[in-house]
Amino acid sequence: MKSLFVRIRVAVARSLLLALWSMTPADAAGERFRFDQDNVPGWALMTSAERAEHHQKLLGFKRLDDCNGYMEEHREKMEERAKERNRILRVPPLDVCERMKAQGLLE
């Protein structure tokens, strides 16, 4: 009986460690939404500081129209930066503003 409890404890501990190990920093912080190369145009052209600033700006929006307006300006800025560096701006497969709206972050 004792060995059964030990095995159960080990299995539970292992499961918890695996769950924690697989979490991203955003998950660990309890954030509901992540900003990354899959939903931010020009992600690869931005510095870490610019990404953080972009993240904060997006989280500050309450309305979809405001988010879309900002993202249009952001895309134009990233297109110009890509041209300057002779690179092609990769268009993310996901629309960040629409995803934020779907998660209840925007009206």
C-alpha cells in the first residue's frame, strides 16, 4: 500500500513539473493573450524594447477601431523599415485586433 502512495505522489509531482516546464512566460504571468511573430507584422524587425512598447499599446486599447487604426500605422512603419533593410514584410496569419476582440479584450 505504501508503494502505491509513493508512486501516486511521484506521478503527480512529475505531472506538475511537466506542466510548469511547458508553460511560456506569458502563461506563467497569467496573461490571456500573447503577442508574437504569429500576429504582429514586423516582429522580426523590432527590438525587444519596441516589442514591449507595442505590447503595452495594444493592451491599452478598449475599442476595435482604435486597435485597427494603430495596427495600420504600425504596418506602414514596418513596411518602410523592411524596405530600408531590403527585406519583405511578413504578414502574420492572425489578425491581432480580431483575436483580442474574440477574447473579450476589445469592444
